[in-house]
Amino acid sequence: MVQNQKEQRASIRLLAGMWMKAKQIHNSLVFAHGNGAYSLTSVHRWMQRFMTNNDVDDRPRSGRPTKITGQFLQDLQAAVRRQPPSSLAQLSTDLGVSVGTVHKALRKCLGFTKRPSRWIPHLLTDPQCQRRVNVCRTLLRMNAQNRDFLHSIVTMDESWFFVYDPHSRQASCQWLAPGATRPQIPCLERATVKVMLSIFWDSEGVLLKEFVADGRGIDADLHLVLLRQLREKIRRKRPARWACQNGRIQQDNAPTHRARLVQNHLQRRGTPAVPHPGYSLDLAPSDYWLFNRIKCHLCGRRFANIAELQIQPHEFAHATLASMCVCTRALL
């Protein structure tokens, strides 16, 4: 737009120097630029100006100064760094400008966007982060030294299962044609009747699973009983591993697993424990793979009671075995 105006002004200056009249110059501009041509009044004004000055640029003029200056952007950045959750209204009040100016400066000049924080289970301290790195390096080294390292691990964990667990909002997403009405589903709550499942498994499948009745959790005494049952399961289902006695157990740092009673039992049996850093769900295969996939498979299915959830083998076994295949491929 500005370049077009300067071209027209240069044309007016040239044609005026050739002693052409204003009407003739205006007709020439209309022929060349159409509706974007200068009016006859503007042609007269620029011809008068070119009698004393040949500059085609506009004269400096006073007007509303812009508020988005370099200093303003620095002040805005400093205010955002001091208080990242600040609203546009709060920033406009602190800096003495309009909300629109703050929004324009943040989005267009600085490229800022406002997004919610990412929720994580626990914020690790520096020592915890370093231990996580050390444990990961140890696991990689053990796997490099022993090709059967992953096959020798028996991992376990516990989780709650409900007689009814509704679908998540993400699971209800579906493709819609343009203009289609979004379907509505009632907001259902998770059932209060629940049962805890403790499961032991390895790269070949499930070794032991135990439902805890009456909605109770698992304490150290019950966990010790399950560890004793696990030895018998390994002897019957994994005779080769039982013969060479090269198995390892991987469990997280729950108080039940770290109990002195449990640790003494593992030491007496000579069962080494795979190191596990605290608050690292992504390094616990049951949390990262197994439980989520089983629960996704069972979401939306309603069981009459806990007994039906435990007795109905088809649904639970299908979900467990399908999840185990994915877990095994991912681990190996």
C-alpha cells in the first residue's frame, strides 16, 4: 500500500515537471491504478508540494504514540517472570496499559502462550533425580552383561479394580462430520465396591495373581505369603529358571515391599531385587503397561459384585493376556 502511494507520488512529480495539468495527471493515475488512484484533490495537493520539495515521503506528524516499545516489552517480560500465572487484567493494571496492548505484546511480539502446568505424580529432588539416573545406568549395564537379564525378572505390583469403572472422557471421543451434533453421555461415577489385585508376571506371562477380599489392602504379612506362593509357581511353571536359580524380583518402593520382614525373606532365599528409584512409575512395568491396559479393557463393563469380577475368567484373562503380549514385546 505504501509502495503504491510512493509510486503515484513519483508519477505526479514526473508528469507535473512535463507541464501536464492536474486533470490529465489524475486521468493517467486512474488508467494505471484504477480505484486505488489518488483523487483529483490529492493530485493538486502533491503538485503544490512538489513546487518547493521533491520528497515523496510523508512529513513527520504528531499522533498517538505506540505503547509497544522495547522498554515496554522488557518490563512485560520481567512482570511475567515474577508472576507467570498473572492474568491479562493484572498485567495491564501493573503496567498501566490496556488489556489489548498486553495481549498483543505477549502473543504477537513475544510469542508467549498461556498453558496449564503438566501434572506429575511427584516432583523429584536433585538427589532423587541423580539416583534415577544411576539406577537406569545400572539396569542398562546389567542388561548388556547378561542377554537373559530381562527374562530372569519377575515383576509385581498391586492395584484397585472396581465392579464398575466408567469410560474416561478421552475414550468417548469419536469422529464427527462437519456440522454434526456432538453426542451426549451421562456423567457416571466409579463404583465404591472395589477389590485389590496383586499380580506377579514375567516375560512369558502371569505367574500368580491374587485378589484381596473385603476391600482390604496388602500388608507385609500378606505380601510375604504371596512371595512364598510365588516360589512354588516358579518351580512348576518355570522349571529351567528354578533349576539354575537365576531369578530376580522387581518391585517398587511401596512400604509393604520395603518392610524388613519382606527384605529378610528375600535375603534368606538369595533372591536379588532389581533396583528401583523412588517415584518412578515409568520404570515399573505393571504401572506403565499392565494395569492401564487391563483397566482400559474393563472400562464400561459392569459386574454385579466382586465375586463376578473374580470368577469371570474370560474377560479378565483376555485383558491380561492381551496386555502381557504388548508388555513382552515392549520389554524385549
